[in-house]
Amino acid sequence: MNKTELIEQVRDKSGLTKAQSVEAVTAVFSSIIDSLGKKEPVQIIGFGTFKVSHRSERMSRNPQTGDKIKIPAREVPVFSAGKMLKASVHLKVPKETPVAKKSTIAAKKSSASSSRKK
């Protein structure tokens, strides 16, 4: 699902107009971004928590040249799923996959090889 599809779903479920839905979704994203910019976590009960995490400086290699390079420390946004979100993902039943049938070629080969052994 992308942002446009999310806006459509908000419109369908809430009864808002498309313009109001765009405004609502944009406001939610903007609020999350503003809070993370201040390094404040955003906790949405049942959904999850957005927070800023510190990544330490580390050494790596340039894949093209093989030279060692230093990757500087930085702050990155992190999302942790809440209990209800995790539960809703785990409750979904996987699509039924058809049971593989035995290959007739393999069956013919095994019966042919067993008849030779007799």
C-alpha cells in the first residue's frame, strides 16, 4: 500500500472527502516527523512506537574498490510494532498451497529400476 492508497482507504472508512483525507494523513505523518525531529518518541497504543535510535560510527569497505571507509555516527528513525499489530499479522492464515503430486516420471523410473533388480 502506498500513500495514495492509504488516503483512499481513510476516505472510504471515515466518510471524509478526498481533500480532508489527504489533509488528515499528511497531518499524521507531519506530526510524527516533527516529534522525531525533536527526538521525542511517538507511541500509538496497539499500533507501535516510532523513535530515534543512535547508530555508532563504524568501519566498512567500498564494494567497488575494497578500500576501508569510515561511516559516521548518525541518528535514524526506528519503528517497533505493538502487540495488536503483531497479533494481527500472525493471525492471518497463509494461502493454501497445492500439495505436490508425485511425478509419474519418478514413479516409472523407480518401478523400472526395481524390476531390473529382480
